[in-house]
Amino acid sequence: MNLSIIDAIKDSNLLGRFFKDLDSWFAWVVYLKAVFGLAMTSEEFALYQACTGRQHPPVRPFREVWGVIGRRGGKSFIAAVIAVFLALFRDFSQYLNVGERGVIQIIAADKAQAKVLLQYVKGLLHGVPVFEQYIARELREGVELKNGISIEIATASFRTVRGRTLVAAILDEAAFWRSEGQNPDREVLSAVRPASASIPNALILVISSPYSRTGVLWDHYDKYHGVDHPELLVWQAQTRTMNPSIPQSLIDRELEKDPSSAKAEYLAEFRSDVEGFVTLEAVDACIVPGRRELPPIDDFRYLAFTDPSGGSSDSFTLAVAHLDGSVKVLDLIREIAPPFSPEDATADLVRDLKRFGIRRVYGDRYSGEWVRESFRKLGIEYSVSPKPKSEIYGEILPDLNSGIIELLDNEKLKTQLLGLERRTTSSGRDIIAHGPRQHDDVVNAAAGALVMLTKHKRRVISGARIFYGRRIDPDIYPF
């Protein structure tokens, strides 16, 4: 099938059955022409200039295309269209060894997100009889085609890319990948590029709504938008530019409620009110390598903090910490991932509390009396933290930066710490919270326990002596 992608979306026997009102797809037609270096009309070139800031039309397909596009613009569907087109209308066999499969890999922050795009791919393949004949085998995480090409999904990890020959890679919602930690977005991109290097006409397609002015999406936008680079294109467009069916009234309401968020979501503008919370270097300096957990020691008095959950979406977490002189030491992290019975999870965590001689646990106001009663039945008092999460995170930052904390070697804790962000609300107030599509249940428990140590250190005095976490009379130190 030696057709261009525009020919394919105009043919009612091929992709055209999904583009019946082609006029409403005008912006996406121009985008596709740009990606594949196809000739444009004067009207199309005017939109191309507006979205790319470039002065000259494309003359050949681009190797990398970075799309900064507003939410609900239709980018996931178009990415699936490109994946199917490349899989069926491009011949990569001359670049593959005998028995080697070429892979079009859809990479997202997590597999649940990638599966959304994979469903579009499967829908396109099954929706066209001539395409369906190419399906050799359907897998839970991909599709194998009879022409030696596979379309598969993967999480944003450099390890999942290695060992494959990529004829194309689609990096979905890359603005929301981590920019630090075990799998930073730069490491994933650095793995994708050599995996596709042996394929002369391979395509790396990055398609995302914008977020903060950090990470690879921002870096490439900042460096290449408006630059006539021969192999790399950056396309920026608002939601309604790409999808005019989205009501302007909806966008206006969102802009009124939260201008900073709505400008990113719908106007495709990177946020200036979001910045990183703590550096990778500061976190690594506090982690004790290889220390997963510490046993209880009679000489220390321990404090615990929990982040409860009802068992359906978030984890139920617990952290235990103590003071050793002026050093705050994290002893234990427990995470019970959903789904689970809240009562059973509480009982499991109480066993750890009693092992450390703890009779009171701190936490937030989650679910009112239910949490208090569940712990109380098992002999543990539940006290509501006097500080919200944002303040807890703010108080732990100086200790992280000064290195007076000893953290456990726990990847989830590290990831969630690095995922925290400082944001300015529409009222002008700064808050610290996890980023979009991320969690903070583990770091909330750990930070809560470590911050509460300072509170009790200041309260506990006998004569002129401060007891820095050493075991003392419970009547004097009643928690």
C-alpha cells in the first residue's frame, strides 16, 4: 500500500471511515502533512506557521515531532492513527534481521494511560476489514501483525525500551512523566533514540498537554519552537484550534475558576506557577543505601503517622520514626495497596505499631470517626495532625536540604518525594502537593512522622534536660 497518510484518511475503505467530516479535522490534516513532509495549500501553510513559528514549509518527514496540544484536542486518537498507518503502510523489512520484529512502542507514565491509546489502535484495526486481516495475534499489551510489526504499550522506563528495534515511538503525555528519580524522562528519551537509530525513517512522536517548565517537553519547546530545524518539529496549538467542537463557554468557565491551570489545559501554555519541591541530590544524600527497615530498640521512643484509605484507590500507609540526638531517623514504612479491607489493613498496621511500643498514631482528618474508631478498637489512639499535608511538606524541606534526616532505601518514597511540587493558587497562596496523576500516600506518612518528631522534641522537658527521643516515663511523655 504505497499511499500517503492523507490519502488513507480520505479513502472511505481505509481510515476515511473515521474522518467522515474531514473539514472539522482541518488542523489535524495540516499537522499530519507537517509530520510526513507533505505539500500544503497556502491556507494550510498559514496554520502551520501559527502552530510552529517556522518560516518555511516542511520538505521531508521529520524524525522527531513534539506536540504541545491542549486537552481534549484529539491527540490520542491521531497518535493511534499514525501508529496504524506506519505499521501497515510503511515497509521496514529491509532494516530488520531475519526473525526480528519491528516495534511501534506507545510509552506512557503508566500502563493504564497507555492502554487508552492502545484501545484506539485496536479499534482502528478492527474497524477496517482490510486492516483486520493483518492481525496475527492480540495481546493484553499490544498487537502483533502478520507483516512483522508489533504495536505495544510500555511504561516510561528506559528498561522497557532496551532490546527492541523501534520503527516508531509514541511518547504519550510526556509533560506528566517524572523529570527526576529512577526513570526520569530524559533517560527514557535517551533509550528511545538509539533503539530507533538503525531505522532511517523511524519516527519519535511526543504528544502531550503542557504542564510545568521542567522536563523534556519544556526543554524541546523552549529550544526548538519557531526554529527551522531539518529533523525536529515542535507544534503548539490550543484545544479549539485542533478540535473546534469543544465549547468555548466550557473553556471560559475553566479560565475563570483557575486561570493558570486552564491556560495549560486548554490554551497549551506552560505553567509558570509550578516548580520542583526538592532536588534529587538532596534526597539521595538523606537515603541510607540498603536500609529497608530498622528494628525497634528499647532506648528510643517512637512516633508514627498514617495516611488512611478506604481501600479502593489509594494505599493505606504507615511510617515510624525516632530522634537520635538531633538526627531524625525513619525506621519503617508500610504500604497496603488497594484493593483491601480497611479493617484488615488497620489490624496489620496496628501489629507494627505495637511492635514499636506505640500507643498513639497521628494522621489527617480522613473519613471522620471511622478511622479513629478502627484504631481505638485495637488499643491505639488516633490523633488528628495539627498541620495539613502542604505545611508538613514545607517543614520537612529544610531538614532534607541540610541532611539531618536518615531515610529508608525505599523507591516509592523517593519517587513520591521527587514528585512533589510547589504551586501558587489563584488566591496567591503557595501549596505543596503531588503532581497530576501521581500519589503521595507513602511520602505523606513518612514526612508526617518526621515532622511530628520536632513538635514533641520541643514539648518534652524534665528539669533542664530535653529528651531527644530517648525512652521516658509515659506519664511524662503521653503519646
